[in-house]
Amino acid sequence: MTPDATRAAVRRLVRWFDRDGPDLPWRRTRDRWAVLVSEVMLQATPVARVLPYYEDWMRRWPAPGDLAAVTVGEALAAWQGLGYPRRARNLHAAAGVIAAHGWPAPARYEDLPGVGRYTADALRCFADEQPVLPEDVNVRRVVARRFPEGWPGAPHGRSWHAGQAMMDLGREFCRARAPRCDDGCPMRAGCPAADAGVVDEVTPRARRQARYEGSMRQRRGHLLRALATDGRVSVGSDPEAAATLVAEGLADRRGAVLVPAGSAA
């Protein structure tokens, strides 16, 4: 594709988002905290599953200081069922840093606990509206297929819209499995990968996820659910999983029982 054609494709993508982009609660704000919470929750988790957790979380803790004022155990209890609880621990730690010292400069977002390159770019784009494209696995896939010569940038002042549009395109049409190239994809016309019939071949390969059934992740989840429900659980019910939770600060040990992290019990 020529540079002009590539830029025209991005303009078409933004127009599609303006017309059809779904109304999501974190899209109604440019508040850094709201954006950070949504991005952490959305890591490896579908939008539909995140929505009720996000809304409940923001009602409870609408600012970093609100979350920093409670124990990490309370944060983990509210997170229960969303998966990957280390995310909640990191979010609680980040809230503590922000409450104590304020937000770092945008170039230093990665200094916050649990914030890597993608999340930092998401904050810069979706909160600060800087001309940055946050590239998660979905966006990398769209870039590889639709913009193989690299992302050309968004129209001036439209980086937020372009970033959100790329997320939606990857989720709804340019999917990893069974991509909907000829089923209404708004970017099908002129797509290099689809035109050449090499959509699968150019798709970046995702790391294969380990089996969940019987895994340590599942065992840890059982213990965390019991903590959220009962407030304590016997270490002896799964000593190995219990030790990993304590080591990662997701629970505290009191003799022969686990209690929520930060609990005075």
C-alpha cells in the first residue's frame, strides 16, 4: 500500500469507530485512574466479564487514595472471580504510590507497580490523548495483517479514537481464530493479508496458555475463593499453593491458617 492509501485506511477506521464504537464506561472519561483500572482488568479478560467488576470497583474506590486506604485483602476479595489476582495486588500497590507521591510524569508511568510498556502506552493514549498506539496482542495482530509496513499514525487529534478503534477491530473482526474478513469487516477493502490470502501466515503467534484444570493457578484460585468467602482457610488444605500466595503477598499466614493479605485477624 502507498503511504496515502495507508493513511486513508486509518481515517476510514476512525470513521467506523465514530459510527459504531460501543459505549463503554471507561470511554466516557480521561481520568488516569479510571483508565488504569480498566486496562489492568482487561488484561487477558473479555470486556463483558470486566464490566460489572469495573463498575463495582469504581463505585468503591473512585480515586487511588480510596483504594490505598483499604487493605490489599479487601482489594483481592473484590477482584475474586476476575482471575489473575496479582493484578489486584499490583493495582493496590500502584494506588499507594500515587496516593503518596502523585502520578509520575507520562514518560515514567512504567515506574508504577505492575505497569509495563503496554499499560503505560494505554495511559498515554487513552488518558492523556498523546499520539501513541498501545499495542496489546489484538492490536499487534491488526497491525501485522492490515498495516504490515507499520502503523502510520492517526489523524491529528484522533489518536484516542484510533487506539480504541484498533482494539474493537481486533476483538470483533480481525480475530485470532475465525477472522471475519468477509463478514462485514470495515477494513477489508485493500487489506494486504486478506487480498493475498495470507491472514493466518502473517498472524503473530500467541504463547500457548497452560492447561487450567488441575493447575497451580486453579489451586490458588480455590484458596483465594475460600479466603474471600470465609476470611480464613487451612494451610494444610494445599500447603504448596498456600506458600505461593504468601510469597506473592496475596495472603498472610497466621499459624496453620491463611488470612486475607493485610488483615489484622
